[in-house]
Amino acid sequence: MKKGYLLSFLFGAFLFSSCADTTVVENTPDQSLNAPAISGYFKKRVLIEDYTGTWCGNCTRVAYAIDQVKAQTDKAVTVAIHNGNDPYSFAGIAPLKNLILPNTPLALPVSRLNRMTVWTFPEPTNIQQALDLTGNNTFLGLALNSTVANGTINLDVKMKFLQDYSDLKLVVYLLEDKLIYDQRNYTNYYNGDAILYNFEHNHVLRSAITNILGDAVSGTTNGSSITKNFSIPIPADIANSANISFAAFLVGSDNKVLNARASVANENQSFEQNP
């Protein structure tokens, strides 16, 4: 009897010590640039916000760097935020400026990756910094569906989550492409011409459909899907409604972008979820 009790005690002690020494390891996907796609996870895109101006001769340096990024990946979402004496100057820039450069003047050019990360100067030789923020495996995805007709924009932004999130905010931009206007150039890029006549300006920020710093999103739990619906009149300063496009992205409590998606008008997207 005593022998059986002793064996039971030793077995119980072994179980206790085994459980106490056990480390639970949760498998997470490799989110690095060249990691192979894992079924079920989402494509990860980088957001590039380019604070620029047609009058800014050094801003062509960032424009050229963006061209180089897009030549190497389809995972870049770009936004040109014009400022100053410029036909496309965005009047609501102050909250963004105060976010990225508090108590400091906005001396162009300025560029940010995923909203808060400084794109290291000189940007054309630091393309890899932007590429490294893309990947094949992340925990949240976005998809945009829109109709632009009869003076009205109807836009659905769908979000899907593979883990629990809190304090997320959604930012949605209305952009315009193919805006033709001369661009001053102080660099050797674009053949070094002092003025780039009839330069095509793309992804120009025309309106923030949400608060420019984001609208709070609730219900962001593992397995959930959320859709936000927007209906607005086409802004009066849009030159050609056929060239409207959109950018949507989710930011965390630190204002850093977790994922982004771009869309042209009248496009119906699916989630970029790995098969």
C-alpha cells in the first residue's frame, strides 16, 4: 500500500514539474520580404506618403525613388500630399504635419513609410527600406469596392482579421491620377531638366474620406470581417472623375500602418488571402 502511494506521489510530482517547465510556443508566419506565402494569410503592402509640391525642385528625388519601388514590387500604395503654392495643395495637411513633425516646419521634400518611418535620405539608394516592409504573410487584409457615377462616390472598405486587435483606426483617401502640370526639378533625375513640362502627377491626395488620422474600428477580433460604407459627392476640384482612385489602410495605436490597399474607381476587389 505504501509502495503504491509512493509511486502515485512520484508520478504526480513528475506531471507537475513537467507542466511547470513546459513553454507554449505559438506558431506565427514569417512576415519577411522573401518568405513564401502561407495559406490563409494576407499579402502585406507598404504605404508611402510623399509630401511634395510642383514648385519643389528636390521633391523629384522622392518621386524617382517611388518609381523605382514600383518597378520592383506591386505591393506599394503611394500617396502624394501636395503642399504650398501648388494647384493640388491639400488644405487639410495640418494634422499629418503635426503627427510626423511636431513643433517643426514642414520643409519639403518629406517622405514617410507606413506613416511614421522616415524614408532614409537619399531615397533612391534606399529602395530596400521600402521593399522590406512588404511581404506575403500578415494577419489582416483589406478589399475595396466602389462605384463612381452621377456625381456620387459609393465605396465599401472591407477588413478581415486573423488575430485579435485593439485600438485600430481606418484611414481612407480619395486620390486623383493623371494630373498634368509642370514640375520644377533641381536633381539629376528625369534627365536633369530644370522644368519637367507636362509632368504627370499621380495618386494625388484630394480628400480624406475618414478623419485623416483615422476613424476608430471596433469588433476587430480573430475571424471577424467588417465593412465600412461611404457615400460622398465627387469633390468639385476633381479634374476628371474617370481618374479617381482610393487608398485605405489600418493603423495601430502608435499610428503605424499595419496593412494598406489601393483601388481604382469602379473596381470590386477580393481579399488578397493566400490560397
